Amino acid sequence: MDRGGNYAMAIDRERHRLLVAFRNPPGLGVLAPADGKSIATVDTCGDVDDLFVDAGRKRVYVSCGQGYVDVLEANGMAYHRISRIPTVAGARTSLFVPEMDRLIVAARESFAERRSGYSGRYLEETDSREFGMASAAIA
């Protein structure tokens, strides 16, 4: 695997795989946890920060500072991107809460919002049935 800058990691317990997100070049490495053998790689959005496995939907969420959340689907032992959801550039920190069925992505208040007197504190929630998940952005 010719990638560097590994950052986020998660375990796909159902498939017995270790998932490692890389920043250079951006991508997801799929490894066998027993021996660390590389099984597959998938390209992802850039500047990855967080990575979550949604076991119920057999999906993986990758949040990136490039301004996207990539949604990957597990098919057997392979993973492929089924969606790239736009967020905000720099919004890379996220939290998946399975009990709430929510992926929460944090976004900073912009300079323009501060100058306009906007408080910058809001919760925007969108039910995205197309992707079978709900997403929320906090600023």
C-alpha cells in the first residue's frame, strides 16, 4: 500500500477488517487485523479526520476537511463509494451516533458570519433517505 499520513481507523467487526484512512494520497486501506495484510484500497475525499462503520447499513462514513463526507458501502469483502455528500471546507470532525441514527459533522463559524453578527450556533439536520442516513452539521 503506497499511502502515507494515516489518521482515522475503525474496525469492521462483521467483515473482520481494519479500516485505515490515509491523507497522502487520500484513501481508505482495508487490512486483515491478524497479520496487517493489505486487502484493498478505495479512494476517498481529502483531509480525512474521522471514519465510522455503520454495521446496520453495511456502510462506512469518512468525513474530510476538503468539504465532503464519503459514504462507502460494503459488498462482501469489498468497499465502494456510493455517495459524496458536500459539507463545508474545513468541517472534518464528526461523530456517528448509531442510537440516534445520526452522523454529526462540526463546522466552524465563518469570518463572514462573525462580521454580520450571526451567532454561528445552529443545528442543521437533513433526513437523506436517498443514502439511508440522516446527517447533521453543527457550527
